[in-house]
Amino acid sequence: MVGAKLRGLLAVSLLCAANVSFGADLPTFKLEMKDGVLNPVRLEVPSGVKIKIEIKNTGTSAVEFESVQLRKEKVLAPGAQSFIVIAPLSPGEYKFFDDFHLSAKGIIVAK
């Protein structure tokens, strides 16, 4: 009985700690993907801080945000929206593309 209460208390504590760390406001950038077109093509972000990119698919076909350099990918159905969180970046340029529309290429510039 005591063990179950301790496990429950530990679970609640972990959830509260997660809410504190995830509740912090991240610099947020928006990216629209639409049938092979990215808007904007270039995202300028601060270096050295965790960022969030909100992705919205406004097209009629599925899209996939993918960055080999950042090891991120996210598939979105038509009309869907989601986000990715990127760990603090060193200054530089990081390529991304729509894996379903290979002509759609963009760049994240961390300054």
C-alpha cells in the first residue's frame, strides 16, 4: 500500500516537473507547406536557444518536413498542423525540405 502511494506521488511529481519544463515559452516560428511550396523558404532563428517551428499544411496533398542535418521529420496530412522543437543550434545554416515534393527546399539560419 505504501509502495503504491509512493509510486503515485512520484508520478505526480514527475508530471509537475514536466509541465514546468515544457511550459516555458519558446521562440516560435511559423512555416506553411503547400503542395511543394514553402513559405517562408528561409527561417532566421536565434542560435543557442531551443526553438519551436509550427508547421501547417495548407495544401491538398501530404507533406513531410525533413532535415537530415537536424535529424527531424514530420509528416502532415492535408489541412493538418503540428510543430517540432529544435535543440539550441550553433550559428550556421541548416537545410530542410519537403520529402514528398523534392523541389521544395528551405533553410534555417541560426544567428
